[in-house]
Amino acid sequence: MPSDFPTYPKFKIVSLDDYDIFSEFESKFPAYSDFNLLSVLSWNVTGLNSYSILNGNLVLRIKDYLGEGFLHSVLGDNNMDMTMKTLLYDLGDLFFVPETSINSLKNKSDFNIESNRDNDDYVLSTELVTKLDGAKFRDLRQDVAKFKRLYPSYEVKLIDLQDKHSITEVTNLNGDWFKHKSFDLKKQDEEHVIYQAFFKYYREFNCINLGIFIDSKLSAYVFSEVIPSKMVIAHFSVSSKEFVCSSKTLFYETCSYLDKCGYKYLNLEQDTGLAGLRKLKLSFNPEYFLKKFNVSLR
């Protein structure tokens, strides 16, 4: 680990300078999306997302995805009982704590540990989604077939985010999606800040940005990152409601592309408790979940 990391209780605002530290944890532990540097940088709406190191564990302070204020979590396996007690006494309850950290506790009875299903990451097998074999993939198989039947000329292409026209297409598709979701101006401005941060930083990471085009028009996209463990994390995705089954076909085609590239797993991140998003992500029959928990002191 680099020698200039912030030692708890000191926190440091996240920046690209922290790439090596985050990569070290990402290589050692399962790829929990909350602890991914590109994600933390992109969702840094307030400019105050930060981290610290306590007993060799990575402590995060990030803005609540859906609400106001900040949440704290910790990833690691070193002296975790003392680490969590220190954080709980100083900072209050911990959220979206990875199962890896929970399993490192020696005395779980000292803590209240509650499953945080809304923030579990969905991990897909790219091979299985590509093949769509068997009864469990019947609905998805039918939806993808329907999309192919309705839009036989659709194309899957890489999106060049350094091209101004591509950025305009993405921005226009986002605008339609904001209207569909009835986002108010504050929420739209927040989403704009998030995307601008991603556009600023993505070139420093191993990103794969795919789009579905119908009659040369961008109808869906997913911006993903290949991490050191060779898992791929899907950071952002939007599909036009104009085209039936476009969301499911987008991730089917993404899995197909990744499978051909030799990447076995795609992390779709969490559903944050949104019913529609949960239904969509479950339709891909996840290979497994990266489970997370909320923790408080007894």
C-alpha cells in the first residue's frame, strides 16, 4: 500500500491519485461496486466523497445514493472487530458493509447485523446470459427474440465518448430518460454532474462503452469498466422507452460482447430497492450476489 494514505481519523477527498490504493483492495477482495474508484469519483456530486485507512481496512465516506447526507462503510479483513467498533463509536451506523468484512468479525454477537438487500450487487455469468439456455432464461430469451424481430437492422457498436456527436446522442437519450422518470430540475442537475464526472475520468480506466443503434440512432447504452480481477462493472446504462425490450437486449448484447472478449462476469451493481430495476436485474438470473449489510452496536 502506498505510504501516503490517510490514516483514520483523517479522511482524504478521493482523486485519481488514489488509484493504486483502490486497485489494491479491488484486487484482494470481491468487486463490490461501492468501493470502485471510478464509481466513487463519478458519484461525487458534493465533491466530498472521501476515504481513510483504519487497521489496514478501507473506510468510505460517500454521499447517500438516494438521499441527503453521507454514509460510511468499510472493506477489509484485518482486526475487523476493533475497526467496526471504532467506526461505530465515532461515526454511527455503517451501511452497505461487504459480506467479506462481516465474515472477518470474530464476535458477531457484539453487533446488530442486518441484510441490506437493496444494495446487493447482481453478478451475471456472461456465458450463461449469452447462451440463454434452459427454462430459467425462457422469458429473457423471448424478449430478446421479440426485439430482434421488431428491429432486425439494429447494430451494437462501441461508443467513442471523445466524439462530440456521441456525447450529444448520449445527452439527448438521457434527457428523454429524465422526462420518463419525471426528474425535477435538482435531480436532473445532479445527474448531469455525475455524468460529467464520468466523462472526465473514464479515459484513466479500462472502460468499454457499448451502444445499441436503430436506424443509426442511439437507443440504449451501457458504460462499463474492466477491473483488475477481470470482472466488468456496469456503471451507467440507459435505454429508450420507444423501443420494446431494449433494456434486456442491451445487457444480453453486452454479455455477448464481454463473453467473446473473455470476461466471465458482469456486475450490474445494486437496485437500491427500486421495484422495476429489481425485476429487470433478476430477469438475467444472476450467478450470485455480492451481499452487503448494515451494522450497528448492540
